[in-house]
Amino acid sequence: MSDSIVIFDSGLGGVTALMEAIRAMPAEHFIYYGDTAHVPYGPKDAEEIQGYLDQMMAATRPYSPKAVLLACNTATVTSADYLRKKYTIPIVGMEPAVKPAIEHDVDLKRILVLSTEGTGKSARLRRLVEKFDDDRLVDILPLPNLVDFAERLEFDTDAVRFDLETILASYPLEEYGALVLGCTHFIWYRDLFRELLPDHMEILDGNAATVRQLMRKLNGNIEKEGEGTLQMAFTGNLSEETAAFLRCRLPEKMEFISLDTDND
């Protein structure tokens, strides 16, 4: 399919951004590329991640992508600038919703940003926080296990609850006004976070703002009529359980495809 929009993630997290993009642009042709062979990205170094993204760009080239959305915070902080220098199509990155959280924080309560290990220690996230956090309200909390839980489709098990409750117990949550989901995988856990957090805490993510930025970058080059299509490609083995999970949440005409990740 030519003139496609590529949505990229290290695994299943970016499906949350994909669903947002389909709602906003229902006539578009989307290719979702999940690099499940190399998930999680959080512990990996930037050069390794950039290599995986070059493979993605080569594999999707036959589909004439008109834009790529990096629905992965770790890929964004390590590789968005690298890709923009190397490729001519718009590359839209995903960043934690730090600015909206601060702007909504009228009571000057603290803000807790959940991230992967890679995003949490990145200079890009530190610069983002420093740019808007004049009152030093933002704390960054890496969650090392939640991506793996999501990839195993564990969304509300005893192990997940224990992991989150143990980590969150060390924070005085009554002092916080917002929780920022700084990884698209974490958005699958919104309902569970709502249950575990005090009622006054807002839960924010960057999906809607990122899709709006994608639409601005396309600058009118958006399909307005017709029926959109969706093709899903994964670098790792896709289990029947995962395929069924995706079919329940995505358009009926979604198609699984294989891409040549060895293409240069």
C-alpha cells in the first residue's frame, strides 16, 4: 500500500497510539511495525536502537511511507534526531506529557513521570523537564518490568499489582497531582493505575498530542475520503493469544503481513 503512515514501537505499546491515529484519520493507510524481536528497548543503548530503526525504515520503504510516528518514548529520545538527519519524510516522536501536566497543575502539586529505563536516564527527557519545570515539581520513576508484563498480556495479575504497589508505596502520593504515563506500553494499565492512585491524581499520556503533531507534519497530505487500511508487522513470533488480543481492539479488516527486515 503506497502513501502509508508507519506507526512504530518496540512491541505492543504503540497500538494505543495507533488506535488514536485511526480515530483521527480513519481514511488513512497505516502500517504498524512492532519490533517484538528486540523488546524491551529501555535497557539498550542508542546505537543499537538506531540500527533497529534503520531496519524498520528499509523494510517499510516499498510501502512509500509519507510519515513515521515513533510511538515509543525510548526510540524517540535515542533516535528521533538521528532519523530526521538521515531520512526526508516527517519523523514524529513521542514524548511524555510533562508540559500538559505542569500547565494543569494549578495547585502546584508534584508530578510523577513513569518511564522506561532508557527514557528515564535520557538527556532529552531531562531537557524537557528543565524547560517547563520551573518549580522543580517533577519526579521521574522508571518502571523496569511493566513493558515485559504488557508483552505477555499481563494487565491485572497479582504479579503486576504487587510490582506497582511496591514501587508506588515509596512515594507520598497525596503530594502528587498528576501521573504521566511516559511509555505507550503503560497506557494499557490506565484503569489499574486509576484504581491504585488517589482520586485527586490526574493520569496523562501523550498519544492525542502526538497524533495531532503528526497531522500538522502531514500539512494537509491526509486522506479525507475512502476506507482506510491497516497492516500489522512484527519482527518476532506472534502468538495466537496476541493476535486474538489485537483483533479484538483493531479494525475488522486489519491484516498481518511480513516485512523483509534484512532489506538495505
